Amino acid sequence: MKKSTGIIYGTGSVLILMTLLSCTSMQRGPYGGTVISLKSSHAKAEILADTASGAVLIYTWDIALKKNKPVHYKPFIIGSGDETVDLFPYPIAGDSTGYCSRFYGKAEWVRGGGMVYGWLGGGVEQVRHEFNWKNCLHAGKSLGSLFEKMDENKGGMMGNGSGDMMEN
């Protein structure tokens, strides 16, 4: 009985340690958001969220997180639990036709930042990547003015404008 209890406690301790390490070793992007590898496009996606407006923004970067890396012009879907929002292409200067390195959307459920774990799907891969919202929310607080400018410049969304007015 003592041996099996020790195994259970030992296994539980290892799982807790692995969870803590995975949460603390999340890679941060150039804007401080959470980074997810997009394997099929050899790029990384940085997720940022603004809890005041409910806006969510993704930038796609090269593997080294040094330069924007445009990916196919397909919306991403981001969610938490059963809540989702589509993030539509919002091109920046330098994105070629059919490719985009910035995606944007808004959802009421993002306001207030009550979510902890989320998932990213859609885009090129059609695979769900799970992540912790902590860095996304923290970094989004410092980018409030960028989110405001994106709302003002809706012409860049869905290819209906150049998006060139936007900061990178």
C-alpha cells in the first residue's frame, strides 16, 4: 500500500513539475506575446490580446523571430473552451499577394481576460495548438494604442485595403 501511494505521489509531483516548467518556458515574441510554432509554414505565430477592447492579434514571424514571415492568406481561429473568434488577414507593407503576416479579430469573451488556456487553429495547418493566455494578455496591455489604430483602419482587413498605414 505504501509503495503504490509513493508511486502515485511521485508521478503527481513529476506531472506538476512538468506543467510548471512548460508554463514558465513559454517563448515570448518581439511584442512580448505567446509564440506558437507553425510547422507547415516554417513560421511562428505571436498571439497578443487586449482585454479592454476584446481584440486579438497575431503576427507571423520567421523561426528566429527577427522578421515578419507572411503565411497563406487564410483566417486563423482562436479560442478558449467553447468560445472562438476568427482572426482575418490584415496585411502590412511588404506582404505579397495571397500572403499575410498579421491577423486580427475581436470578441466579447476576450474582454476582461478571464481565460487561462486557449487554442489556435485554422490558418494553413488546420491543427489546434494549445497555449496559455498569460503572456498574450500581459503584452496586449502595452499595445492598447496599436489596437485602437487597427480599429480605425479597418480598410486593411480582408484585403480591402493595403494596411500600409499600420505600424508593424
